Amino acid sequence: MPRSEDARLMTGAGQFSDDFSYPGQAYAAMVRSPHPHARIVRIDKTAALAMPGVLGVYTGGRFARPTGSKRFSTIRCRRRAMT
């Protein structure tokens, strides 16, 4: 299926998330397991939460589906108005 944004991005006319910089902007960092198919039994968020500037630490458990559910989990976000 053709995507409408491809030409714009490949010719340099588009913008990527790294191209934006706003005062007070927050960034996200993802940490993945170095072990494929590993069963993660516990994640200690204490050190990450103690770091200066950290707004939150989220793990997959927060978004997990209830046992036996066939529906996908939905992550809902509220967009703040840009000023």
C-alpha cells in the first residue's frame, strides 16, 4: 500500500521527531531485554525514578491484557495544546 508521506520524507521536505525542539520538551527512552524470548519476572524501577529529570517509568505490566482476553491492550494519551 503506498504511503502518502514517503516522497516528502525521502526528499528532505518532511520532519522527523528528532527535528523538533520545544522548551520543556520531554524525551522517551526504551530499554529492551538483551535476551530474546526471556521471561521477565521483575523490573526494579527505583534507580530510574531516582534520576534527576525523570518524569515516569513505565513497564509492559502496566499495559498488559487481562488473562484470557482476546482484545489488544490500548494505550490512551492526552495531547497537550501547543502554545
